Amino acid sequence: MTTAPSPQPARGTPATPEPDLVSIRDLIYQVAGIFHPDNKLSLLQDRCHRRMTELKVATLREYFECLTIRSIRQAELTALLNEITIGETCFFRNQPQLDALRRVVIPKIIEAKCDLPIRRLRIWSAGCSTGEEPYTLRMVLLEEAADRLKDWNIEILATDLNERSLAHAKQAVYGSHSTRHLTPTYKERYFLPYGDQLQVSQRVRTNVNFTRLNLSDDSRMTFMKSLDAVFCCNVLIYFDLTSKSRVVQHFFANLLPHGYLFLGQSESLFGINDDFQLVHLPGTTAYVKGNGAGRKTT
Amino acid sequence: MTTAPATKKILLQRLEGLRQMPTIPAVLVPLIQHLQQPVDQFDVQEVTDLLAQDKSLAAQCLQMANSPLFGRWQRVETLRGAVVSLGFHHVSDIAMSCGVLNLLPRDKEKLDPVVFWEHSLGCALVCRHLARQLKLGDPGNAYLAGLLHDVGIIVNLWALPQEFRAAFEIAKAEGIPLHVGEERSLGFTHCDSGRLLAEHWNLAPNLIEVVSFHHSPEKASQNPELVALVHIADLLCRMSGLNYGYLEQQQVNLFDDAGFAILAKSSPSLKRFDWARLTFELDCYMDEVHNVVQAIYRT
């Protein structure tokens, strides 16, 4: 028999995750649609521990009870979701999604609209918070404006329920946390110094239209028409199943036949809507209308 | 298959003239047999002893046995310990994986083989995961099929290193599937060269089909479900971090896929399966595959 060489994987890393943590993971997926794969469970555990400290709860099993059978369950679930998504708002938050938009989705949209007389691209950032996402989308599209999107009219709609977030977005001034993923090129090209912070340049702010909108407002949702893509990242997680289903059905109606719905990283529509189909893009996923967008090329 | 006859002839000549034609390691022959038959018909001790004789292979096996990929709970120090704690089937999977990975030439000058190791091992794990989750066939057989599906790349790396590198660079630069780059540049694909090797190794007919048709599952006749399963696992790997070192710039809708249609015939519930969750679950393999392959590469 041969003796093993020095261990490479971290010794003591349990191969089987803690069952109570898995129960919490499954609950979060079932209720909010966000999935934590096994290699990200330590992140979820960390978030749970923060809440457990706050609640003075000793074990994950007891905390699972707080989320399921105790009277505080609804409030606690929201508190945990806030912990999970905290600090996620920043420019270029989901690079694979942006790369897929630029390299695969935009060419497919252009192809789908090539016979139309008006060259217009309409993208909606639904639940845009303080504006990092719509400005990121605008910057990505500006990079394409000299090439594939030359002569295209690009419009970005950005909506949120929170007036203060929208005011922040319109002012377009951001600190180091929000701008941490920006490359020096993007900083130089699309930002101006504003004290010790950065302000998004006018060139980017043009054609990004901020409006207050409640996604549960059926009458106003009906008017969001002719969209090529909707980005709704980590927003639906706070809705109950019925409201979520209604919002997603609106997105389906709002999108053009070739349109795309992008959700947050590891966020799923499973069990919410059967009309959208999951598609795999390089390093990420999105949803399209069944029999709508492009076919596979393998 | 669409191999250009002239090019195929050249390939065959090159393979015949190759002094170091990749040969299947002796220890893997009984393992392949074992992995395709019930465990009670197999002499576990005999194969474990055989594995232990190959010190390098045994050391690599222990590296992998101690990785979270194989459900390690306590550290194992010996092959016997690995068999006791993981079961012989898992140890066979591990030995096959190390044996196949060793077949790739280690010449980084031509093309770094680590990416192909990572893809093969990743695909094997995803095949096993899919077979379990979708309740499609034997997970052990699915693992073996996933591990071996790209043996044609081994042939190409040995027989035509410069030409294969050119085909790989085209595919990478354009973000197209490797077999499309090969077809364009070489006139044949790793499915064609893999078939030659699989036949040379006397692999079982269903494995030869996996090697030959994993990019065209509709052509399979022996075991189309296994071929379709590998096809989908391969596709998911290539669209994620378990690729060949580059991401293919394409959009894949499984519902339009030929392999999916084959699987859906026998399992209609596939259309209602949670593919999003399964995709997210595969994330957990990426870091571990990378770690274990890097560790074995240094062994």
C-alpha cells in the first residue's frame, strides 16, 4: 500500500455540508429563488451567524425554526435576505452577465431586428436601486456604440420603488465601495472626480431615464412595452409567490418576442413561471420566451 | 461521421507510425470491466493489489480520494483505507480518472494539457450528478462515459500536436466549439480520432458510441440515452467554468437540443426539471476540480 503525499485540499473541510445549513439553503431557494451551491455555503453560514448573533440564537437548527415556525419568521426571512444581498450594489457586479450581453445577446437582438426600419434598443433595469446597474449597462452599450450598435438609438429605463435611491441615482455620485470593480479605463472614460468620490459623466447619464415604479402596480406595468431586455436582479426575492408570478408575467408581456430576462447570480424562476425558458450563455444564464430567441449553434 | 477521407487516411497513417501510441494502462482494463458489471462478480482485492503496484498512480488516487469531490469525510492514507471508506466503486472511478489523465502528454510547449484534464474530470462528475438527479441509468457508468468522451483529444495531442494546436487556437479565438474548429482546420474532429483509439482499446460498444457521437447524439443506436447524457453534461461544462480554458460564445437552449429530446422521450418529466438549480449546483465542482487536477499534476 502506498502512503499519500501531503494533502492538497484543506484538511478538515467537510464534504457533507451541515444538514441544518442545507435546510436553510433549500428554504431560501424555495421562498426567494436564490441558490447557494455547496462551495458558497460558507457565505450563507456567515450571513446566518450575523443574524443569529442579533437574535441571540445559538444553533442553526434554532435559527431555522426562527425562519419557519416562530412568529417572527416573515420579518426574519426579510432580514436574512437583506444580509445575503447587502453590499452587492456596485458597478459591473456580474461580469459574466455583461460579457454575455455584449458578445451573444446584443448580436442576437441586432439579428432579430435587422429588417426593422427603426434601430432602437430598449433595456429596462427593474429595481435599479441607486443606479449602478443601469449606468453599467449604458457604459457597456456605449462601448458597442462605435461598432455593432452604430446608429442605434439606445434607451435605458431604470425604475425603483424607493425615492431616496432614485435621488441618489440621479445625482450619480458614488463612493469607493460602489466603484470597486471599475477598471482604470472605465473610470477615466466615464467618470469625473467629485470630491473624494466619482460622478458618472453626462455622456453616460444621457438616455438613462429614472422613474419611480412599483412592480406590483399592474396598470403601470402594462405600459412598459417593446423591451429587448429586462434586468431584474435580486428584486423578486422579496415578493411572495403570487406577486412574483404576476410581475414575471408582466415582464413576459413587456418583452419583444426575442427578448431576454436577466436575474441575479444564482437566482431562478423555477416554480414561478413556465412561459420563460432558461438559456445557457457563456458563464451565466438568462430567460427567453419559448421558441423566441436564437437557437443553439452546436 | 464527416471525416474527409484524405485527412482521415493521413491521421490513420500518423497513428500507425506513432511509436508512442497512447496505450491503455494495464491496470485500467480490469477497472473498465468492473465498472460495467455488478460488483459481486469482481475480485476487489486483486484490483486493489494491482493499483498498489503502480506507486505513482496509487499516490495520485489518494490525492483525489482526499478531495471533497469524492465525499471524503476523514483523511485516507492507503488504498485499502480508501476502499473501506469510499467503497470500491468510487476508488475505481478515481483510479480510472488518474489513469486517463496520465495519458495526456505533459508537454506544455505544445498545448497545456491541464485544461483537458479539468474538462474530462468535470464532465465525468457532471455526468454522475445528472444520472443521479435525473435517475437516468447507472451513475458509475455515466461517470466513466464522461471521463472517456474526449479521448480523441489525447490522440490529437499525441499524433498531430501542431495541427491540433492550430485548430484549438481557432476555436478559442472565435469562441466556437472545439469540434467545429477541428472540422474546419483538420477536416475531422476528436470524435473521429477518439473512435480509432476506443476501438484500438476494445472499449465496450456503448463507450465507443459516446466517444464517437457525443456531439451528434442523434446518430447513436446502442445506448442513445448515455450518449445524450454525456452530450448535455459536456455542453453544460463548456458553457461554465469546466470548459477547455475558454468560454464558447453561444446560446444554448436545452429544450431545443437533440440530446435533450432523446432523454425526454424516456423521461418526459425532464421538461419540468429544475435546470436552473442544477446549473448552480455544478458551480461547486469548479474549484475542487481545479484543485485536485493541479495537485495530481504536481504528483
